[in-house]
Amino acid sequence: MTAKPIHRVVIPIVAGIGNALLAVPMVRQLKRAKPEALISILARTGAMSEPFRRLSEVDEVVVCGAKLKGTLNLIREARKRRADLYLIPFPSNRWEYNALQFTSRARIRLMHRYEIGRFRALSFLPAQRVDAVRGLHDVVQNLRLLSALDVSIDETEAPEFILRDEDRIEAKKLLDSVSIQPNEKFIVIHAGSAQTVLAEAKRWGAENYARLIESMSAMIGSPIIVVEGPDEAGVSDEIISKVNDRSLVRSLKLKGSLGTSAALLDRARLYVGTDSGLAHLASSVGTRAVTLFAPADPDRVCPFGNRDLVVQSPRNCSPCMEYPWKACKPSVKCREPMCIREISVEMVMAKVRLAMKETK
């Protein structure tokens, strides 16, 4: 398969910031193994593209947009580049991915093989496929694709988000706005995520976070900042309204680029909260992340290198995320009452105490 040289590589990044970060080691190791190859990233959004804009291993980044127009742009941009290799990161058991690879006209179209989805996911369309293996982290699943290219892989390489001076300057402005001093360490809490069914199943609840803040404040003595993005407006204020002593905590609305958020997390002592793109971003700048899991599988998608800090629902049915093994689109079995609410404050505090031993 690799007898002919690979001069041009196209990689679509369409599934979110967390998935983008988990593909970074694959991209870097591919370039190291095939330095002559030009690597183009086709991303749906600017935020998904940002980790790759900072990599010397990436030659080009194109933002294609969302929805139908974005999909058509993805197809058009891939065809323009006449790729030798079209490489789709894990997970890819949806009809959209097979449609993208088939229409790319690339000489080699490489993605994963799943037990289901021959018709629902259009996986009967010809492509070079590597078996997806249960129990592996998404970083490793991505790296295993490179085995089909005779590339030796390092499964221990962590995702990295490269910071710039301007990121640190903008993060300092945000932290100044909540009276965090330049050398002062703090804890970041992120309680929300996008307004979707899956995100709802991840939410622990404002009352729980309020009690957690009080417990952490009694033990740690570091400032605590509850952050929220544009999709989570009002979440931080709701949590703080339930804290008995509101002087213990501050609210911060994240603004600016992904780099600004990354630089803010780089200064943090610890991240605590939902398993979101922000948790992966914290890990990618070296900040330890305590993450709460319920429907998603932490063995697959916990912040890389932070499996020991996962707090998981005690129900036997968790995790219940069916994609990509049992479904051909993101879906969960979780229904009210959501199992994440069975996670206790003390369960989270146990992981916080473990992390704090390392960060003193």
C-alpha cells in the first residue's frame, strides 16, 4: 500500500475540540515518519483548527464551516488537493465520514473498521481500514491508523496545545478581571457543555458544584474560578448563587480564542468538572484534570494521562454511550434520573485530594 510516495495528506477535523486534540499525536508522528508529505487539515470551525495551526508538522489549515455548506466545502477542498492520503481520525462510524472519504478521490483513504454500520454508515464504500479495538484510548486508536502506513508509533505521546505569548497576555487580562495575581494559583471549575442530549447527561448540577466549592475551599485555600463558554451562559451564576459564602468563588466568562483559554488553564493549579473539550485542553497544557464521567467511556476519552483522576457514576449501566460500537451516530441510553447525579461530593473530593498532593 505504501509503495508509492505520499506527497499530500488531507485530514478532516469535524467532531469537536476534544476530538481535535486527541488527533494531535497522530498528525505529529505521521509528519515525523514522512517529512516529505504536505499535511492539510480541513476543520469545521476555527476552534477545531486552532491546535493544528500551532504545529510545525502541519503545512496548511482550512476552516470549512458547519452544516451542509461546510460539508460541501470539505468535499471541494479535499478534491482540490488531490491527496495521496485521506486520513479520518477515530471515531468514524457515521455515514458522513464514509461519504467524505469516498468523494475525496484520494489514492489512499484510511479509516477504522467497526463491527456494525455496513449499510447505516455506508462502510461498504471502498477504503483501507484498520480494526477499531474496544478498550483503547482515542489517542491510541488514531495512532493505530498509522500502522497501515508502516509507521512505528509511540502510544505514550500526549496531545499538546502549543501556547504563544499573545495567549498568555490575553489570559492575564481575563484573570486580572477577577483579581487573580500574576503568580497566584487557582482552581478552575467547568460545569457545563453544549445544549445537547449528551451534554445534559453529563451535567452534575449546580447544587452539587456549590457544595464541592465549599469543601474545596475549606481544604485548599486557593481561589476557585467557575468558567463558562458562550453555550453555557448563566451556569456559573447559578452555581455561585447556591454557595453559602460567595467570597469563596469567582465567575469568569471565557472570551477570545482557544489559545486564551489554554493559557488560562496553563496557569491553573487544577481543572475540575465535566468531561468536555476544556478538560482535554487543560490536559494538553499540562494541567491535571479531575473529570466527572457518566455516559461517556473514560477508558476511551478521558483527558490523556489523567485516567487516575476520573470520577465515574457508580451505576452498572455506566458508561452507556453507544457510538461507535452499537450505534452509527452519537447516542446514549441514559434517561432521567441521570446517573451522573449519583456521584457524590466526597467522590470528587477524593480525586481532588489525590491531585493536590502532586500540585503543591
